[in-house]
Amino acid sequence: MIGFARLFAVVVCLMLIAFGLWLATVGNEDEVGLGLVGLFTAFVGAGGIGVLFFERMRYHSEAAEGAPRTPDAPGGDQPDLPLDPRFRPTDEVFVDPTSGRTMRVYADPATGERRYRVEG
């Protein structure tokens, strides 16, 4: 399930793309500078969508994304959910600022994809 903030960001990025392309079309008829501004606006919108999908894919599993959480739960994957065997523990350990719990980073050596889990 996609969160409201992420859905809102996708809608804003799609609107930037549509407005930018429209502005580029109108700008080419009237003024060249306006067309470049339109293309830049569309490029920013497309880049925003790319960043949103990359962030979702890289840092959270689908199971962690849809799992219910309590307000004091740390970020990352839930410790009771199984972790894909392709993920290996790294030396990266940090304290989650929200919950105060120690977290360990797990990474897939082939893709660089990362998961975060409560340590111990």
C-alpha cells in the first residue's frame, strides 16, 4: 500500500511533467526561453518520480512497507518477518532516533539493496 505522502508526491510530479510539457509546447510558439523552462520543469517532475521509486525499492521490503507499526516501532523491516537469504549483515550499526533501538544494516552484495533490522 502506498502512503499518502508518497502518493501526493507522485501526483505533484505528474502535474509538473504535464505542466512542463504544456509550457514547452506553448513556449516554442511564443518564446524559446519559455520552452526551455517547460522542459526543465518536466525533467524535474520525471526526476522526482524516479527518486520516489528508487527510494521505495532500495530501502524497504514490500512486507515492511505494508506492515502495521506502533508509534515507538523502529524503522526498517520487522524483526519477526523472515529476511531474504541474499541479504548479508554488514558492520553498520546505528541507534534509531525514533525508538532508541540499535539497528543493523543488511545488504545484498549483488545489487547493493539494503534492509534495516533491530539488532539483538
